[in-house]
Amino acid sequence: MRKALPVLAALILSAAASTASAQAPQPRQSIDIDRFMGRWYEIVRTPNDAQRNCHGANQTWARRADGTFDIALYCHRDRPGGRLSTTRSRARITDPRTNAKFEASFFGGIIKRQYWVIDRADNYDWMIASTADGQFVSILTRDPNVSASRLETLRSRARQLGLRTNTMQVVDH
């Protein structure tokens, strides 16, 4: 529990800081939630306290029988290949019309955060996701090795959608 307190504090502070009235752009496409399950690699993200010194970030999404899903977030602390850190959340769809908006609960529901999948590839090869307030944007792919030109294409897509990309950082894998 002692090790979890700094992460918990960082999540609470980042949640409190993002209570502004801003909103992310509406999702562009519906999500087939079964095709969304599996591993996603974070390629670029808006810096945040919870992921400071977090290298090789990736997520595994797994559907549950009750219709919710688990998201396990993994990264190596302090350096690539460093100590593996895992944060688990339970998520539920909040917009069944599109399946592109969901609420993730951390630490047994103590912290809840709204996330939107703003856009995705037709073949589910990449996604652009954001907190509902548009403050924290991530681009995730199925493959951790993304060329510089593809990365720029995805960043450009996020900008075209109206997301803030000027502070996003590349995640090393």
C-alpha cells in the first residue's frame, strides 16, 4: 500500500486538475468492443504524473462476462527494462450507441475517469484516445515499432481532430 500511495496521489491530483469545462472532440467511429480487446502500445502521450518515468507503456484489455472489461497498464519504471509497474482498472461503456466512451475505475472505484476513443483505424491497428476533457491524449498502436512517418501521420490526425498535440511525448519501447 505504501508504494501505491504516490500513484494514488498523482491520479487524484491529475483528476482534480482536469476538471475544466473543456471537452475532447466527439468520437468519430463506433467501436466493436470485441475487436478492441488485446494489447495496445502507447506510442505518444500527454505527460502526466502517474506515468512519470514510465517506459515501454502498454495496455492489455480483457472483456468480462458482465459486459465490463479490465485494462491492465504496464510500464518499466525509471528506464527501459526497469522494474515492471502494473496498474489495473475496471472499465464500463458509458455510451452503448458507439462503445467509444467509457469510465475506468482505479483502486477499487476510489478514482473514476472518463475516456473517449476519438478515432481508430478501420482494422483496429491504431487508436487516438483522450480523457473526456481533452487534457490527456494518447496514440496507441498494436505494434510498438512505429516509423517516424507513421507517427507524424497519426499526430497530424490528432491535430486535425482538434486535440492538443504540442505537449505530447514519444514513449520509448
